[in-house]
Amino acid sequence: MTVTTTLTLGGLLAAMLVLTANVHPWWRGNRDMKQLSAFGKGAGAAACAAACPGGILGWAHAHTGAVANGAGDRAGHAAAGTSSSSALTTGQLTGLSATGAVVAIVAVYLVVLAYKAAGKNDRRRIIGGFFVGSVLLLTAGVAGALAWLPSALNGAGDAVVAALQGSGLL
């Protein structure tokens, strides 16, 4: 499997299919936001992983694009008989510092703990949220809309360090 930072129309198709599968029951139901919480947790973890330039979180983010591109290209070809390998304009989150990385790791870890405590359906929703979030963060539009995230993670990490230093714990 190859690492990619380029998303194709097929990859976008795969993400849209997973997104639709998760949003459709909520839309047809009573539209309680609690129904989307597991999906949102996964998407939040994906955003934190996308801010990481490397490591296991960056690796997972980059490989999600390759999985989506392959699956979406096959689905598009099988369903419509056309090639959907045209590349989209790419984007990425940049500027994560060491203190921001700590916050990102803790946030993803909290989602992992929620995953472990969740039932079968919510586990699937968390994975689906991570998949969709990670794939969409390969696009210029979503990455641009969340360009503030690395700075927010850095600020939160810096604030924690400053608080610990001020209390004498560091």
C-alpha cells in the first residue's frame, strides 16, 4: 500500500458513501445530535491525526487516503463503468509544535478509549468518522477550513505547560 497526500474522485466517492451511511439513519430518525457523537469522535481524531506531520498518527492519516482512492476507484468503475482517478486539489494541516503534538495525542487517545468502551455499532461509527474526516482533510477546502487547528492545539499545549510551570510541577 502506498502513502498518498493526493485524493482522487474515487477517494472522495468512498468518503461520501461512508458519510451517507452514517448520516442517513440520523436524517431519517429524530435527528438527535447524540446519534452522531460516535461519528464526530472519529472525525475529531482524524483532524488531530491530520495535524501530525509523521509518526503513527500521520501514517494512519496518509494511508487512509490510499485506501479511499483504491476502494472508491473500484466502486466507481463497478457501479458506473467510469474511471474516477482524477486528482483533486490537495491540502494539509501544518505547523504542529511539540506541545501541540501532546494535545493531539491525548485527544486521539481519548477517542481510542471511547472506542474500546463502545458497542459494536458505535465502534463502526468511530472508524467511519475517522475515515471520512481523514479523507476529507486531504482536500484543500476542508484542510483550509481547519487551518486554525494546529495553532489551537499548540496554544492548548503551551497553556498546559505554562500552568504546570506556574504551579511548580515542572
